[in-house]
Amino acid sequence: MNTRKLDDQVQSTENGSIEVPGTSQNVTATTSAASNTEFNTVFNAEELGRVYFIRHGESTSNERNIFAGVLDVDLTGFGRLQARQAGVDLKKKGTKFDAVYVSHMRRARQTCEIALAESQALKSPDIPVQIDHRISEKSFGIFAGRNLNLLRLALGYEGFEEMLHSHNEAPPAGEKIAQVYFRAARFYEDKVVPHLERGETVLVVCHQYVLEPLALYLSGLPPTSYKHLKLPNGKALSGVELVKFRDKESGGAASVRKEINDLSIMWAILIYATAFLLGSLVGAISASAGGIPSALFRSIIVACLAASTFYTYLDIDFAASKRKVTSTVKYLVYGWMAVRWAVGLFLIFSGFLYQSEADLYKVLWVLFWMVPPALTSPVLSVLWGGNLYPSALLSRTLSIVAPLALLATLKVANLPINVDSLIFFGIILILGLAIPGAIAQFWRDKSPVESNHHSKNWKFIGVLAVALMALATGFQFTPATFLSDIFSSTDTARSLACLQQLAIATLVFVSMRVVATLTSVFTKGKLSKAEARDAYILLVNPNFFLWAALFIGVSATTSEVKYAVFWASLGFFCIPLIEQILFMNSFGNDILRETLRSSRVATEDIKKLFLQLDTDGSKSLDRSEITELLGLIEDMTTGERSSEEVRSYVTDYLFNILDSDGNGTVDLAELEEYVSTYGLVANLNVVSATASPVGA
């Protein structure tokens, strides 16, 4: 193991920060001398002792595709399962630990506690689990709590990679990779190496953006060599294994696969829309009246939905889903679906719409309002910053109930629709949803680490499956006469039918979104922003393929019916692209406002907060007042407060730095000096020579 001393490159300043000699704010990784001597990665210390690293199990932020950083989030049920698996792995290895170090954050401490309880791997029950701030997660600044996909879209792929994964760039009010590298390396030198030199075994439980730079350090590489890896949650890796994992994942096919995976997810909605339009164009140009053979088309749809469902359900914990969906969002979505059904049934049975088979398209558009949300709703939720679970649970429930209700409605209404066509949707539910979903959930339960790692690396397969489905749908449902009906009409009635159905489709899609938007406005404060996004998705994203199954059963397909299905399919695959652009612009504006606000927050703002808390006019704050000050600072920066436990820990740590005169209080001058150097974020990522880990 590389045990070169950081003192040759890094020195600790008086207030405890780590700096590279000869630099100011930009931490430059000029470690050529050390790299030349240790580049061959001789694991000297591990010849005597051994160190194991565990990245915490899946957290609630991992599950929802958002950055956590300094936000103190919990493990999910799946994350706890991964932590237990880490403990099982340690037990199989027969490892016993002389020392354990963990980040102060809950997700890391929970992982450590579960893994140790499962493995019973402490040499003595008296060995303390020690907290060290230097292995806390990288600060993502104002990006904390933000959706990864929307952030990629707002910044662009290159901009995202530069700001998040470049060694010398950082999000606004956030931390650079180089800074994480040096604090993690300092921790390793100070705490781990002495144990290894005594032939002891050490466990370190922390975070992805700490372990990745640490793998560089152990390889004898500088921060400039950093590449983002997809480090698995809940997997115990020795120092040697961590370095080998970095070598394997940072180049060659693994690096290409990562980029393909990231780009396909980032541009998924655009890929779907493009695929549909391409299929539609080919269908229109070929003027093939027959299209894809019906059996083949259905097979493509079922296979593609199965692949998409499998990769979506690998990331969903349905066992805990009911606890993660509030009654408010349930009542809201179910209530609107009930209203749609009440209005739809009235229109169908009143005889107002349907007089003859020529009016069948009117009934089909009413049924379009009545079908349940699409099975792909969870995908949109993850991409657009939703809560995930309302989309997953409610779309699944409604997709089981609604077809039965539709079957009964069509039987009673005696419409010229062959209800046996709904058998196709039954096949979709079984082969495209139930079986692949069950397989995904079974694999999650049996192999939580491997299934999660597979999902992270191969999720683009699910994206490509939906793209193929869109391509086939565009080709299949584009009328052979579409181009002539639009540009050079040879049949006036058919051209009018095309434009008529376009107008109706526009009315239907717009009205759905108006209702969903007004619902979001009127329920503001009752639903979280993420839940409101899920409710919107569920209300505007009808299950096109259930509805299309009805079209397949129509005995006489008029031009109106054909164009109704075409415009509905186009809206289903293409309108989400417009919505994503709007969401992305809104998200980008939020980020810009947050960045500007963060840049304006300066020492003067801290002085106002300080004086607000200094009720006795002493111009100093005690520990409890500093704890409250940290909460106010979090309100101004991340927008979300840490737990009392974490803020108490941060307060204890900061006192070691800020209370320079040792009088038990922090003076305004001391606080202003700290803020002028580090900014507003209560930064744990500075190293104090006097600070010591706190026993857990």
C-alpha cells in the first residue's frame, strides 16, 4: 500500500485547512515526485496489516437519483440489506478488526452498525467505533438535494463532468475533488497507517466520493488522475481490491460503458421521441399499409416493456413502497381518476357521443382519459426529480384494476370493439410487468450488492428497449397516406380526418396538463415538490398501449380512428420531450438563482445572524447558540437542516477551530475570519491538528 507522507506535498495551516504549498484557492495536484517513487503501488503497510473499505448502503438520496453530499439521509430498506450483505462478506473472510473508523453521517454509521452486528468482526467488544470528519462525503454545495439527470441536462454532459468530477472544479459553495483527496489521504496517514504498521486490521466505512480519491492515493496517483467510478454500495473491499477496482473501472470498456450509460439516461426522453419520429418517417415514406405483422409487433412491445420493467424495478423496493406513498398523493391521484371515470361513463352511456360507428373515435378519446397511468411512469419520475414511489405503486395498482373496469364497461356498452383485444394487455401485464418485475425484486433480495451494481452499469439496456418500442410504434401506427394527406391531399375527407384528430389530440393532451398543473398549484404545501411531480406524471401520462389494445379490437378502422391512434402515440412519446425542456429550464433558473444567492451571502450576512442570536450583547456565542447558527446557515445554503445530533457534532468540531482563545465561546471576529476563508457552508472538511475523532 502506498504510505508516502503527505507532509512532502501538503501542510496544515493555522486554522486547520489543508493547502498545497505554493497555491491559494486552487488545489493543484503536483505530486510527481511522490508518484515517481510510489507509482508502482507497492502496498508496504498492508504486508503487515490490512484495511477494508465499505461504501455505505443505498440511501434515500441514491434511491431517488439525487445528490446528498452534506445532507444527512438514512439508509433505505434495501440499503440495510446491502449493509447486512457486507457483514456476511466480512464474516466469510474471517476478518477481525482492531480499529473501526466511520463518517459522522447517518447512512455510513447505520451501515457500519449493521455490518458489524452481522459479522461480529470486532476482536473485542470494547473496541470503539471512531468517527472522523475527514471521511465525510464531499460537499456538493447548492447541488445537494438536486436531481442528477436534471442537473446533467442543465449543465450539459461536459459541464456536469467538469464541475462534479474534475479535480480542481467544484459546485457553487461545494468542494473540489482535490480537497477530498488530501483530507482523505491525511486521514489514512494519521489513523490507518499506524494500525497497519503494527500488523492490525482496520475497517473504514464512508462514501463514494471519499473512497474514489482514496483509491487514487493508494495507487500513488495525484488528484489530476481522478475518474468517477460506480463503486458498489455495501461491498467490503480490501485496499488492494479497491485499487484493482479503480484500475478496472477507470479505463477501457468500463469507461466507455459508463459514458454510454450516463448519456443514454440523460437523453432518454429525446431518444424516445427521435426513435418514434424516425419510425413514423420510415412508415410514411415506405407507405406500407400492412406495417409490421401483428404478432411480431406485439412480441416487440412485450419484450421491450419486459426489459424496461426489469431495469426499472431493480431500483424499486416494492416491499416498502406503501410506507413511502403518502395518503395525500394517493387520494389526489385516485380522486382524479374517479372523476375521469365518472365523466367518461356518463358520456359513453348517455348516447351523447356515440350514434353510429362513424362516432367511434369520440369514444376512443374518452377512453384515453380513462386508461390508467403508463407503466413507464417511474422512469419519468426518476428522470424529472419525482419521489419515485407514487409513480411506481399507483401506476401498478391502477394498471391492474382499470383493465377489469374497462372490460366490464365495453361489455355493457355494446360498442363495436372486440373486448378480446384486451387479452393483449393482459399478456403485457404478465410478461411485460409481473414476471420481469418479480425477477428483478427476487434478485434484489438475494444479491443486493451485485444487482445494484448491475443496474448502475447496464441501465442503458432498458433505455434502448423503450427506444426500440417507440421506433416500432411509430412505424406501425403511422398511416400509409400520412404524407399525402398532409402535403398533397388526394382525399379531402381523409385529410380533414387527419387535421380533425390532431385538433382533438391537442385538446386532450393540453387539458390533461392544465388539470394536472392546476392540481399542483392548489395542493402546494400539502405535497412535497417531489410528490407533486409524481402526481403530475401520473395524471398526464396515460397508458397508451392499453388504449391501443382497444384500437386493435376495432372491427372497422375508419380514417378518424387511424389518425386518433397516430396522434395519440406521437403525443405519448414526444410531448414528454417538451415537458422535460420546460422542467430543465425551470431547474436551470433555480440553480442560477441559488448560485447568485450563494455568491451574495458574505460575512455581512453572518454578522446579522450572529447579532440576531447574541441576545445578551456579549458579541460572543456559546455552544448551543453556535448549533442554532449552523441551522440558520444551512437554511441559507443547502435549504435543509441536518439532525440535532449532526449539528451537535459539527458544533463540537468547529469549536476546536473557532475558539482560538479557548474561552468556551466564539467571538464575532473569530467567526468572521473563518467565514471569509471558507464561505458559509459549515465545512467539516478542514483538518485541525488538535481535533480528534469522537467515539460513536
